[in-house]
Amino acid sequence: MSTAICDEDNVRFFKKGNLPEPHELEAIIFSRQPAAITALLKAACVGIAGAGGLGSVVAETLARSGVGKLVIADFDSVEPSNLNRQRYSLEQLGLPKVQALAENIRGFNPFVTVVALQERITFDNAGELFHGCSIVAECLDSATEKASIVSGFLKHMPQAKIVAASGLAGLGAGAAITARKIFSRLYLVGDLISDMADGAGLFASRVGIAASMQSHIIIRLLAGEDP
Amino acid sequence: MKLRVNGEDRILDKPLSTVGQVLDHFGVPWVRAAVELNEDAVDPGLFDKTPVSDGDRIEIVSFVGGG
């Protein structure tokens, strides 16, 4: 492949293993995003409730996009059965998921502040754990926990927008997963019916679609769009 | 009795007096439900104590598992 260099081009060479100065590195990482939107994302604080198939993808996507601060809560540790869809590696088996996720994020975007909380999220503590977040993503596994934590967010975080997921199990069509605004502050991603309890399983491809849609709603909200 | 449920007007044959009764009527298990009544969140512990009246707007999500 040949790349033409034109008059006035700014050309930088990097020696493998030698990173540029932090401010320059950050500018280059985000050179494919409009600067005004990158600034909005960097100023934001987003909460992620759960660091499994949904949460590990949402956290990675938001961190790659340059969201300045992520508060991630999950009580669980990495297990082999997570690896078919969750963004962890063999070396991370047994580590708290939030710690493993913070490590992963540092590996590609060291400019994100990650607050890693190894705690069980409940209706009562949901508001406290994610205090200061303008948007929270519900990324839990069980239907009852989803219901109770979303209720907790609605009750205890009166200013926050909530992006939840329901209906992403199995091998149904990807396009059946949609995003809708249902309450005044609640966005819901999923087909609303595909239940893990029906034995249909969980696949990286379909869970990933839902997680990417959650991430995309959050990025659009932070950029000032009304999704 | 008339309620606006998830954006649709519903005429109910018998009057329902609490959020819990509305969930039962529509077959939504309480433990899977998140509810807003007239744009206010309803505490799941108070589904059976939160009154509904004619003309109320109620939004119900019934969650399924997976993540």
C-alpha cells in the first residue's frame, strides 16, 4: 500500500514500545472523533451496574470512546463460563471483574478514571454507589435484580438517565433487539422477551448487540442527542 | 375504570385500587417489574400500598433475564 504525503502534512514516527507524551497520545487516540464531542465525553461520568456480558462490553466501548469517568460495580469474579461473551482473559480467572476490567481499560485508554466497586448492588444502595453519574447502565443478569436496581435508580437518582437491557438471550434475529425510551428517563434495549431462563443460552454476538446499543444510546445522550 | 398503560388507553371491567392489582391484572410478576405512576417511580416494596385512580398513567417494564 502506498500513502501519498502532501505539502503541509504533519508526519510523526513512533518507535515501537515508545509512546508519545500523554497529551499527544490522547489527541491521537481520539483523532477520529470530532473534538467537540470528545470533550463532552471526557467531561462525563457514567455508571455501569454489572460487569458481565453487557457491562464488560459497555465499559470497554465507553472507555474507548473517551468517557472521562466510569463507575463500575459488580461483586463477582471472573470464571471460565464467562469467557464465551465477557471481555476477560484466561490470566484474569479468579480476579474481581471490576479489577480485571479496570486493568483492561488502562491497556488501551489510560486517560479514563475507573472507579471499581466490588459490591453487590441493591435497590437501597444503587443511588449511593453511582452518586455523581449523569447516566447509569443496567447490565445485570437476573430479571429480578434488573427490576430492583432499575427501580432503585428511578427512586434514588432523580436526575440520572437510565439505560437498561431486557431480552437478549438465544439466537433470535439481531435486528429484533431494539432501543426505545419507555419512561421519562428510562431507555430499554432488547427484544423484551428472550429470557435466559428458557434455556436458549447467551451468545457473544447477540449480547454484544444489546451492549453496543446501550453504549450507543449513552454516547448519543452525552453528545446532546435525544435518542 | 380507565388507565393509560405503557402509552395505551385501557378500559378495565373492574376497578383496580393498587399498583399491585394492576400488575396482577396484566400478569406481570411483581419481582420482575419496574413501574412509574404518573412519571414517579414506585418503590417495589410498596406495589400493594400505592393507590391508582381513574385516568392515571402507569408505565410497566417486565424484565427477562440475561446479561
